[in-house]
Amino acid sequence: MIDLRIQGPARRVRVGSALAAVVAASMLAGCAPLLVGTAVVGTGLVVSDRRTTGTQLEDQSIELKAASRIRDAATLGRVSATSYNRIVLLTGEVPGEAEKAAAERAVRAVENVQGVVNELAVMPNTTLGQRSNDAVLGTKVKASFVDTKDLQANAFKVVADRGIVYLMGRVTEREAHRATEIARSVAGVQKVVRVLEIISEDELQRIARGAPPVAQGASAPR
């Protein structure tokens, strides 16, 4: 299933060595893929990902096609489409409800999209400074996951927009609660929205053993 849940206000947390490593590596690597633990962040596929390689490629294709469809629909505003396991999260700003609905229709028409979570806000576009702050915020949340010993950081995709942190991934209920708790504690996070596919502990063990994933029949949240 897909879990979509909004969590409350954030508390402060110290982001340790992982953030420094991420920032330093970003400055040194330029356009090269950034390795954080066993995960590739940026241009490459995630090495230790709970999706199949085929699904990872399909999600990349969905994101490219969604961006094209949104442009073709002449949707005004700033719209970002993030796909995880064929569920697409829409974030950004649009001038009205008509544009918000048009963006969703355009993305739903993309081949292999199983559901759309429309988190577009009807408001003026954010500034470049605000978007830069969101990028840093997302990096802080990712780094805090890396610093956490009881959480597999690369099981989550993190999207930050207007101080809201969206968590995507195929995780257990235990992991979902832990990640939410950590993300809420990062300074600057206004709230956490979970767009997660919840799997059982047994399925997690199957993935850890390299067994083929069990079809979940996921659908978009209502």
C-alpha cells in the first residue's frame, strides 16, 4: 500500500559528519555521481535500492516524460515530478486550481504511471533563494538518515519543497516511523509528508536476501 501522512512541526537536531561529507563531495565531484555509503546520488542509479533495476529505469523515464507532458500542457507555474515505484509526486506552485488539475491530468497520461500524489500549491512561485534553502534542507535530511545506525538511508527518496519534506520509498512501518521522527527533528523542516509503500518485515528480509520483490499492487492514496 501507499502511506500518505502529514506529521507535525519540526524540532532541531544536529546534523553530523554525513552532511559535511555530502557537501564536500558535492563541491569536489562536480557533475560526477555522488557516493553516500552504498547509494549513488545524482546522475546514477541507486546501487542498493529496493526497486528492481528495471523499475528504477522506468521511474527515470516517467520523470522525463512527465516533465515533457507538463510543458506540452502549457501548465503555468513551477512543477516538479518525482517518481518512485511508478507513483508520481507533484510538488511546486501553480497560479490556480485549473493549472493544478491540468498538471495532474498530464502526468496521469504518462505510460506506466500507477498513481499521482498532487501536492502542488496554488500560490506564486517561490524565489531562487527559497529553492536553494530547500535543496540544503533535503541534503540535511538525507545526511541525518546516513548518520542513523538503525536506518537504511538509501531506502528513502527525499524531496524538500517550501520547507515541507516528502519521504518516498518501499519501507516497513518501523522504518517509516523512524525516518519520520528523524526528518521532523531537522532544523528548518516545517512538516513531513509520507508518500511511502509499506512492506512487511518478511518482504524486507526477502529483499535483503536478493529475492525477487513481491508485487504489492500499490495504488495512489485517496
